[in-house]
Amino acid sequence: MAEQGTGPRVPTVIADELHIVYRVNGGRTGRGSATAALSRIMRRREERGVRTVHAVKGVTFTAYRGEAIGLIGSNGSGKSTLLRAIAGLLPAERGRVYTDGQPSLLGVNAALMNDLTGERNVILGGLAMGMSREQIKERYQQIVDFSGINEKGDFITLPMRTYSSGMAARLRFSIAAAKDHDVLMIDEALATGDRKFQKRSEDRIRELRKEAGTVFLVSHNNKSIRDTCDRVLWLERGELRMDGPTDEVLKEYEKFTGK
């Protein structure tokens, strides 16, 4: 659990009535068909050929330093969209997101390149997150060891296109975890790898919290959420259905899903 009560709680992320809307090209049944023509007439007030997806609907919450917050919900409930909005990658349709410090979204800040070796990607990923070359050099072996990708061969010297999706995800997490973050957002990274890697990852998340950071974790693994997070946000169809202590929210979520 995060330590509270030693001083004023410091907000790191505030979402205030946040709405995120995607605009995507709508499917057409045929440019010249009668059905398509009728559809365009019926959607006269909408942008032609574009449909909207209201992915996040009026979400409000405040996150504080030292918290690890789980994000749960059915597929398509808006979890990943919310993280991208916090990271500044998606504009708000209405409402606002305020952040204190630099949010880091795992898999974006450490964007890796398939044609380069794992070794080169450790360097580039570290630079992308704001580490100096000296810091990367100091932490390089720690990153490789943490990822475990060399346990069955010298994979760090091979191009990343030769990696399994699990190996690539573990390397991304290992690079991100080598730096202390104001706000670190992790989207399903702990679903990859064996239990030993998951345990290392959960321990590292606890360390990041102790360094006064805030961690958001998206996971379909309720055990990882229970082991790692002291608070949970439950999203369903883009709406914040519940926000509270981990056990309370997961109990209601498990009733809802029947699991």
C-alpha cells in the first residue's frame, strides 16, 4: 500500500469531465449505391464519410503521488484511450487533463525499432525517455538482465524483428523501469513473460511508487492488480463506473463479469 498521512497529498493527474472522441472513416457500401446515397442524406449534419466514436465520456478523477492505480474494464471500455489522453497523445473533445511532471506511456516513450538490435534499442529507448548516454551506459546491464531476454541466448545483439511479442514487451518494460517517472502508465505489459518476470515487474512498480511517482496499470489479470495497486478505476463503455480501494472495486467487477 502507498504510504499516506505523512504530509499533504500531492496531485499528479487530474481528469476533469474528460471526453475523448475519435473520428474515423466510416465504412461505405459502395460510392454510387442507393444505400450509400440514402445514408449520406440521413447523416447530412455529420462530416461526410466520417463516423465518431465517443471513447471516454465525462471521466473525472484525481491521482496522487505514491499511488499505483489499476485500470480495469471490458475490451473497448476506454482504458488505453484514457492513458493516451493523459500522455498528451489525444486531444480532449470536452473537459481537461492536468498533469504534474512528464507522463510516460510504456510503448510510446520507449518506441523501439524492429530493424535495430536490442542493444541499439536500449540506447534509443533510454534517450527517448530523457536519460543521458552516461545513465544508459550505467544501467544497460541491469536493463538486459531485468528483461530476461538473454536467458536462452544472446538475443540482445539480434534485430528486434526476431523477438517474440513477449520478448519485445519485456524489453520495453525493462527500459521504462530503469528510470524514475513522475507518472508511468503501463498497458498490459505484465501480461507477458513468466511469473518470475511478472514478480520482478511488480516489485519495480512498488519501488517507483516509493520514489513519489504515480503508476497506472492496465491489466486483465486481477491478481496483478491486487498484488500491485491500492486503488482501481473501473471503466465501462467509456464511463467511470467505480473508483475506490482495489478489493472493493474488484469484488464488484468480478460480480459484473461473473469471474
